[in-house]
Amino acid sequence: MNSKRTLLTAAIAAAGLGMAPAASANFADTKVKFSGYIKADAMFSNYSEGPLASQNLGRDFYIPGLTPVSGNEEDSQFDAHIKQSRFRFTTQTKTEDDKVITGVLEFDFLVTPGGNERVSNSYVPRIRHAFIKYGNWTVGQTWSTFQDVGTLPETLDFVGVTDGTIFNRQALIKYSAGGWELALENPEATITPFGGGSRIVADDNFVPDIVARYTFKQDWGYIKVAGLARQLTYDDGGTIDDSVTGFGLSVTSKVNFDNGDDLRLMFNTGSGMGRYIGLNTANGAVIDAAGELEAIDSTGYAIAYRHVWNEKMRSSITFSALDIDNDTALTGTGVTESTYSTRVNLLYSPTKAITVGAEYAYAKREVENGIEGDMNRLQFSAKYAF
């Protein structure tokens, strides 16, 4: 009976009805915790080169490669949604030898179909994380080992410093020991056709992506250094059957100050990183005239400073940029050459569980033919974390 009551408490908390910030239940040797948050976003966006279509993901959160550069007239749009809301189940099971198995299953509602804004506004849940941890091993879907989640700033936008950030969740098997993390992760290649055109998503790889990372922990914070090695393969079943090696280097750091402020730094560079950086603004490789693959180089960086005004109020100011070294003789001139964005916000938490705030963002994108476009966005959010 107690377990049923605890689960009912968790369900009520999920509905946002003001119950305890986190609910858990005990089932013999397994503890179950339910957590997450409910978040409402409202955004006023102005585009210098025309509007985004109603189902464009760039209207829900900032995606560098979707900033319009079409040459249309300036346009403004308003959007409101709750898609970033999420719920998470965490289990911990004691084994016979007093070790612990941890399981995580997490969902949200971003980048999924379903519903419409006329009547229901229904959104289909999607899996974000589904993994188990036992001893030094992590198996399942979670953040790529090449990504440092700790350097993501506190922003109202979903990512915040998207342009130059490594951002990826995927299936992996990871071994951790001390400051070291070694992982084999699910491969996927994105390819630009010869001369340009629609992105090719090739699932032809037979070698997993390999990631190694080391964390240097200090009293003031940490530095992480990660390396990525991957194979990009494409077989069209006809004239093209080729692969090319890609690699990446990521250096990130978080510096904590005595007054509660912090500085977050990211630098990422490589050849063939493709989908790992900037939400796949650039592809990993391009097909040449001979039907062979050539890796595309890219470099991104970001900086974010978080200032704590008092116990209930704080602000972050960020800047992020991505530069792509395209061979336009192969990719054509319609591909993205560079993007950058900057934002500043003010967040207020009347209680620990509730955060409201406002954020201004400016973003700019330029393609290889010299056409460019920018975005101004004012975002307001309210979040209840439980």
C-alpha cells in the first residue's frame, strides 16, 4: 500500500500539482525515483531574410543551419510551446555483492510529430536517455563521450551555445576509470552530394565511432580533453562505395569563482565531425567527381559567463561560433560557411523548484555564395523542476 501511495505522489508531481520536488519508491532491492520538469516557452523572433515555415524546428529552439538566408523580406513570428518539458525515471538496484545497478529512462517532446496548433497541441514523447550503469561500465543511449554537458550554460534556449558545441546522444558502451573514459559509439554519416544538394544520411558504417576523454579536476573546476576517431562510409548500391576517416579534438573547461560565478569554455576542431557539432550544420563528408568521399573540416568554439546577482537571481552571457572549410568545387556554394550567436538572460527563482526568465539572442548565418541572414529572438520561459 505504501508503494502505491508513493507512486501516486510521483504521478501527481508529474502533473505539476505542487507535491514534493521528487518522488521515489522502494521495491525490495530496487529504488525508483521520478523527476523532471515542466517548462513553458514563448518566443518573439525576427528574421532579416524572411519567415520560417510553421513546422520548422528552428521555431522551437535555435538551430544554426536553419537561420533563413533566402533573400525574402524581413519578417517576425511568435511561438509558444511546452515541448522541452521532460520526465525521467531512475532506478537503483542492489546486487548480491552490495554493488549498485543504475538505470535511467528519460523522455521529452522536442523534434517529434503529432498534434497541431489549431486544437490539441499534442506532442509525441521521444526517448532522450535509456542506459544502465554497473561498476565502471555504461551501456545504452546517453550523451556522447565526446560531449561535455557540464559546460552547457544556463539558458532559456534548449542548447544556448549551439553553433560551436558538440551535442549528441546515441547508443554506446563506455568504460570509466579514474579520469579516463573510453567508448565505442553508434556511427552515422551525413554526406553532401557532388555539386551540392539534399543531405544524404548514410547508415553504411561497419566500424563504431571511438571516443577517449580525460578529465583534469582542480579546486577551481576542471579541464576535459576528448578525442574522436570515426569512419564515414557511403554505398549507394551502384557507382559509389567509399569511406574516409574523420577525427575530432575537443577541449572544454569550467572555472568556478569564489563569488559563485563561473566561466565555461569550449573549443572543438576536426575533419569529418559533421553531425557532432552545431546540430549537423555541416555534413561530415562530400562526394567528389570520382565518387569518392572527402572529409569536411570544421572548427567551433563557445564562451559563457554566469553571474550570480543574489540567492534568487542570476544571468548568463554567451557567444558561440562555427567555421566550416568547404571545398566549393565539390559542395557548391549553397552550403553554410559560418554561423555565430550571442545571448544574454536574466533568470529568477522565487523558490528552488521554479525558475522564470527572459533571454535575448542574436544569430547570423552566411553561406558560401556570400548570402547571409540574421535572427533576433526574445524568449520568455517558466519552469517547474521536480
